[in-house]
Amino acid sequence: MSLCPTELENRLRALLSEQLAVAPEEISPERTFRELEVDSLALLELLVTVENDLGLERPADLRDIDQDATLAEAARTLERAVREAAEPATEVSLSSTPSRPEGRHAPH
């Protein structure tokens, strides 16, 4: 799924509108969640809802979205998370572990 920050901003605004019981037009994308009086639990619920809506299967790195982030910043962070989730995951190979020379054993 590919969404631009504006679409994500609109989705966040709609969800916040429901959560705060205000008209979407009253929610400025340049105001912080703290200014909008969104507490940390409400912010977490909002982010989980958006992650589920976007179908993010692996947890996104959203630590940049806190109460001092603006709605516009949150939308950009989410857009980046969606883009990164679409990239193929890199596999870690266990064979890259350094081997011990023959005849040497690990200490017990």
C-alpha cells in the first residue's frame, strides 16, 4: 500500500476528530499532539489503529512520534514506515558466525 503524507495526515485527522469529538477542520497538522491534548495512551491507540489500517505486519519504528510531534510529522514518519515495510526484509545468515579452527574447542 502506498500513501502519501497528505493522505496519512487526512487519515490521522479523521481518527483524531473521532477521538477528540471535534471537526477535522479544527485539527491543524502543525499542532503537536500535546497541544491537541492527546495523552500518551490515546496517541498509542491512534498509532496502533493506523498501523492496522495500513497493514504493517512488522512493528514500525515510530519512536519519533511522541506527544511533541505534529500531525504532519507523524504522517511523514508513517509514510516512511510504509515504504520501509514494502522493502524486502534482509535475512541474517547464521553461517556468518566466525568458525573455530579445527582441533580447537570452545571452553566449557
